[in-house]
Amino acid sequence: MTKLLEMKNLNVRFKGKRTVHAINDVSLSMEQGETLALLGESGSGKSVTLKTLLGLLPPKRSEIDGSIHVNGTDIMSLRGKALQRYRGGEVSMVFQEPALALDPVYTVGHQIAESVMRHKGVNKAEAMSTALDMLDRVRIPSANRRLHNYPHELSGGMRQRVMIALALACRPRLLLADEPTTALDATVQIQILLLLRELQKEFGMGVIFVTHDIGVAVEISERIAVMYAGQVVEEGTTHEIIRDARHPYTQGLLAANLHDVARGERLNAIPGAPPALEVRPDSCPFAPRCPVAMPECAAGLPPLHLPSDRRRVACLRAAQPLAAE
Amino acid sequence: MSVTDTYQPLPDTGGPAQPLIRVSGLQKYFPVRGGILGRTQAKVQAVDGVSFEVKKGETLGIVGESGCGKSTTAKLLIGLVEKDKGEIVFDGHALGERLSLKDLRRGVQMVFQDSYATLNPRLTILDSVAFGAKVQGLDNPEDLARKMMDRVGLDPDRFAHRYPHELSGGQRQRVNIARALAMSPRLVVLDEAVSALDKSVEAQVLNLLNDLREEFGLTYVFISHDLNVVRYISDRILVMYLGEVVEVAPVESIWHEQAHPYTRSLFSAMPSMDPDNRTKEPPLAGDPPNPINPPSGCRFHTRCRFASAVCREAVPKLSGLARNGDHMVACHLHDAESGHPKAGQGVPE
């Protein structure tokens, strides 16, 4: 079976007043129907990775190289009609802020139907009935009435459900979710996460879920890739990342989650801030903040350590037991 | 001279037993205007009858969903929003009687969520930090500002003459903390002060807040939607729902037992952090109701699994649990005389 996603040595550089090396040599691969969380802090390159996958980066200001295949199709070469069919048909996206992503002057039913008509070539009536079915599937109560509502008439959680209905209306093979629950309240967030989990199983699609919250990643994904300074520093199953994190950055993130910290106890905070990425990192980008850095860490990019199949850690220390523990 | 020596807080007047701040019956309704004449058409009941006190040196955490009134409560505490009703008493002095707004703001300072929007983009960091102290007429405001910047981990020689846009989010939040502390306050209200920061930076700022509390003998009101953060920093937790207090209790007590069904749902909505034991069912369906027309009786009854007729009619009173008076809850289930069919048995599983 063809791989759902095969991304090899992706590099993205933004030009302008100052150059930013946003993605540096990222490779990812996904099987059909897999859920992968991209975990990282702001500026780590998670959203840029998603945008590259949909070809949404500004063409004049970004330099992209590397190869991306989705279901065997080379998406870097897609142009015009083929790109339109791919976006929203093969791969679609749910954004963080549904209030901004939905068009305020059309009803939500109209917006879903428009995408269905465009991709499936059906007439308006059929498309509206698909839209209704989708609103039902994302568990919107009294979907019949909601179909004719405008986005501003819906609550935040409801709008995010509409976004999901819109994204899934054409049955994409791959769903990209860019922090879709960050703007929501905790009690609504968990509803949306569980809904996405159910729909993912029901439709058998792959999901890439971008988040900065480890707890959210655990709830939604089978696999986690941790990003730092535009690189994937560690990847493995959710179980491996949570129970056996090998990269000092991942360990730091887990500690900063405060899940099991005693009250008032001094936190093991990662000092400093991430690098600005004006130059392409030529050594471990985490070394300046790393509690277990060695002189060798500044000498060059750390080799990938591969403890098991599909597990990787970009750290010199990963091959040996950590001195800090 | 160390930074602790330059700290000039208002003197303690009532001794340690007197709460630093006490609010009772606090109410704020925001008018919703509309139509051609701009008449008031409805009122958002943002805060409705909120009472609590914060002891000296204590940290009170306030949690709740958006629209529950936590930020309005914070703004009422420092007089940024004028209250409709109720009383704010700072160290024994009631606001508007023996305490002016200016004096209140000497004693109470606030740090906001959006570190960029709350700094004047045309003022240098040093001017921003020294601004309040200048207004209040404290001695040597700039010297004080430099010391405070140094204390929060910003080298004054490097940062004093920079502008807010040249700093990272974590650094700007340190500036906001320095600015609040330059007034030598006794109470600092932190409204989602670490929520916009990345996790690794959040941990640094939390460590800083803990150190400052000890060094300057501060009292915090810490507002956040992140229960883990609130548990870490607070002594007591207050839970709000649609403008009302539904539960307030010491951290250990509430972590052990959530007495209000809403609090319990809020706690179970936290991601599990356990890949073998993921959340199976959402604890609550739907979004919080609109505070313009809050439900009658207990405002939570529309989403509560245990609601009965009495919950729709009568407003439950906030009162202490039988076995632990410090743990206060507003729920008919805990009141044996409320008329709820399961009253007096606590919250069923």
C-alpha cells in the first residue's frame, strides 16, 4: 500500500528583511489512517510544515526544497486545477480560529455545499444534503436549523464543529489540524478531541495534529513528532514519547506540563529561549539550553539515533544513559 | 541597597488575622446596547453576587471557562471596571470610604495576559516600568525601576532603552511583572499571566513568581484556565460559573474531592496524560450558556446530570461542607434541607 505521506528532507526558508530558516531538513512518513501529533513551541515550524503540505506558503517569499508525496502524488509539482483538486479534496485543514476561517457573509450550509459542489461536481440540492449529513456527523444539535445559520450565530465550539464538517465533507485521505482546540474552553476542547478521534476511525483518514500541549497530543494521536527550531528532534509512538522520552528537550517539555509536580516545588524550567533561526543551525540547536550538553554537541548536527523501528532521537546523549538522572 | 530595601509597600494595618482583601456581594452587569437609539436591550450578568476573601500571604487561584466572570472580577478588584454593587475592603479599609482608588492601586497591581497590548509601544521599557511609581510620587522611580528589572531577570543596561516590540513574549511578561512590582503592591492580580507563554517559558515565569512572593511577602490572586498551573501556585482555588462562585476550597481538598458537579466536570476535562487510559467520554456536552440570560435557579442546572426540580427554581447558597467547613460549595446536593431528592448525599458517582 502506498504511504499516506512521505516527506523527505524538507527545507523552508523565508526571505525578506531578514531570512528565517523555518524548516530544516524535516522528514516524516505516515501510513494510511495514522494520527500523528506535531508537538512544539511557537516558532518550532509545526504550522509551516502544515502550510507547506497544502501549498499555502507565499510563493515569492519562500524557498522550499525537498520532496513531499501524498498518496504517491508529488505535491510540489502540482499547479492550477490539479492543486485545487488536491486542496480540500485529498487533503484539508482545520484552523485554530474558526471565526476567522469561516466566511461571515455566507451561511455555514452554503460554505460546506460550495466545497462539495466544487470537488464532487454535484448540484446544489445534493450538496446541501451532504452538508446536512456532515453537520449531523459532527454532532451539531438540530442540524437542519443550523444549516441556515451564519458563523456569528454559533458558539466557538459549534463553529469548530462546522470547520471540521467543512474539512471532512469531501472525505480527504489526510486531515491537517492546526491547534484546532487551543482557542476553546477545556470542557469544549475535550468534546472536539473525542469527536475528531471518532471521525478519524469512522472515515479511516490520516490526521496530522499540530499542538503545543502534550496532554492534547496524548488524547488524539498514536504517534508524536517533537519539533524544535525547525527540526524533528524526537519521534515515536505516543507511549514511547510519554513513558520513555530520550531527548532532553522532550523531557523538559514533559516536566513543564506540571502534571505531577508538587505545589510550590521549584520547577525544572528549560533556561533561555529558542534560537532565532536567522542562520541555518549547523550544530544541535538545543545545546545552548540543554542541561546535559557536552562540548561535542556544538561541533555539528547530532546524528539520528534509531532505537527501534520508526523511532528516532536527534541527540548525542540518546545512545548513552543520561548523566542527569 | 538591595531591591528588598527599596520596596515601600503600604503599611500593614490589621495584623495577620485580617484578610488582605475581602469582597462581598460584588456585582457587575454590562449593558448591551442596540437599535437606532442605542438603548440598553439586555444586560450581560458578568459578575453576580461574588464574595470571597484573600488572606495575607495567600495565593487564591480562580478558575472557570470563558465568560464566567473571572477577568471582570480581576478588573473590579483594582477598580478598572466600576462595580454596580458590593463592597471591596482592602486591609480593613473599604474602597470609596477610607480608601481612594489611587491608594487601592498602590496596594493592588495587575499583570494581564497579553503582554504586548498592555505595554505602551512608544515608551521604553524603563519608562513603562517607572511610570506608575512616578505617578504615585515614590522616591527615585527610575532607580527603583532598574532594580526591579534586574530582579525579574532583565539586565537593565541591556533592556532599559528598548521598546516592547524588540522583546520576546517571556521578556515582555517579565517587564509587566516588574512594572506591577515597581509600585510596591501588597496584592498582585495575575490574569492569565502565563497562559500566552510557551510551556518552557511558563515554567521560568512561575519560578520567578514563587521567588518574588517569598521575597516581598506578596499575596496573589491568580486567574487561569489551566488547572495544573493553578494547583501548582495556589493555596486555595475558587471556581466560577456564569458570574457566580460555585466552589471554593483549599487546593488539597478540592483536588481530592470536587464537591460541585461543575468542578468535577472541569477537572475531568483535563487531558489525561496517560496514553493507556485516554478520556473516553466528554464530561459535559455543549458550550456554557450565554451570560445575557443565565438559567434560573442554579445556573449550572442546564448542563448538570443531577439536576432536579429544585435546581431550576432555587439558587443554592455557598456554604461549608459538613466535614470540612473550609471547603465551600453552592449545590443543592450538599444541603440536606434543599428538597433535592438526593440531597445530603454529596455528588453521586
